[in-house]
Amino acid sequence: MNRRRGCLWFAAGLILAVLAGTLAFITVQKAASTPKQVEEVPRVKVVVAARDISLHTVITDADLALREEPADVVPDGALTAQEDAVGKLSTVNIARGEIVLPGKLIAPDYVGPQTALVMDPKQVVIAFPATDLLSSVDVVRPGDRVEILFSHDFGKDPSLKKSTGMNTLTILQNVRVAGIIYDSKDPKTGSHGPAKAILLAVDPQDALVLKYLRDSGASQDLALRSPAATGEFNVSPVNGEYMLQRYKIQWQAGQ
């Protein structure tokens, strides 16, 4: 009797074990067949270089493309619209596929401490002393266009063996003012002092001409151009003879 009862308990335990195993197997199968819900990372569209862009390149629409990137890998300030980059200059080399950042671009008409980045590669910037009247009255601004005037007696040059007398000339026209250097700011008012130098973007040979005139003691002045002015003005050098002829001044012998 006891033996029979023990067999029944053993059989019941075995059945329960089988049922538990079956339930466990079914649960595992269901878990394996249920697709895992992966949390999606937000993505954003950013502007990237569609091809290699060299330093000092004017960006066109063909240089750019839009690409989706995970939001957590996109640098702060990355451009999201191509029009924000078109027409600007690259300040560094940008590799194909690289995310375009505002710090790698600059406006072509930029004036300021980084003016060299927007210069014509064939030009140089020289410092023109702000000793002329126009510069001293604080009228000239970065980005303006000016004429450069000089008065000089070239006969004073020992390399010349003839007298020229005083001549006043427009040495250069339509020169871009790249920047202005002022005396340090007043700590109380925050306003800057008078201009010390005008930075001018010129051709290298013209830079030598201006240095020669300054070193020769020529008198210099700037003339401000209208923003609407185009081309070059038709002007002639002025000397004593020019003044006599233009204003019909009569020369009296013996005086």
C-alpha cells in the first residue's frame, strides 16, 4: 500500500516537472519570437560637402548635399540648410562627406581681424598712415572704396637728373579698405581713440609704389568713393603748368 502510494506521488511529481518544463519552453519560445523593440535615435538633416572643397573657395550649391545623421553625433551649430553656406568662402579645406560648420565659412565682404581670409590671393594688405584729413575726421569705414592721392616733387629723387616740380596724382583708384586700426578704447566711455592706420588691399607692385612715395616724403590723402561708383575716373596729373592752362593764368615775364 505504501509502495503504491509512493509511486503515485512519484508519478504526480514527474507530471508536474514535465508541465513546468513545457511551460518554460513555451515561454522561452515566445520571448525569442517576439521582436525586440529597439529605441530609435533621433536623426537630423545636416549640410555636408558633396565633394572636396579647397581653402578659399566660393561655395556653390553643387558643393553641398543634405544627409541624415544621428542627432547625438551632430556638432553644435551644424548647418541644416544649403542656402546658409552658398556664396560664402571656405576658410579651411573641407573633405567630401564632412559636416559643414559655420566656423569654416566666411562672408566674401567680411572686414575685421580675419580680413586675410577673404583677400584676393593676388593682393596684399598694407597699413596706410591715418595722417590725412579724411582719415582724421573718422569718415572712412572698413569696406569703403577710396582713391589714393599723392603730391610730390619727383625731382628731389637723386636718381633723376632733371627737375619735375610739384605733381599731384591719383596713384590708385577703387582701393578696398580692409580695416582700420584705432588707438585703444577709453575704459570709461568704451569709445575708441583716433584712427592710427588704414589697412588697404592692393596689388604687390602697387604696395611698392606707395612705400616709395611715403619714403620719399610725399604728401598723401585719401578720397572716398561713392558705393555706386563703377570703373575708374578719368583724371590727369596736376602740376603748375596744368594749373596755368586750365585756369588760363597769364604768365608775366620778368616776375
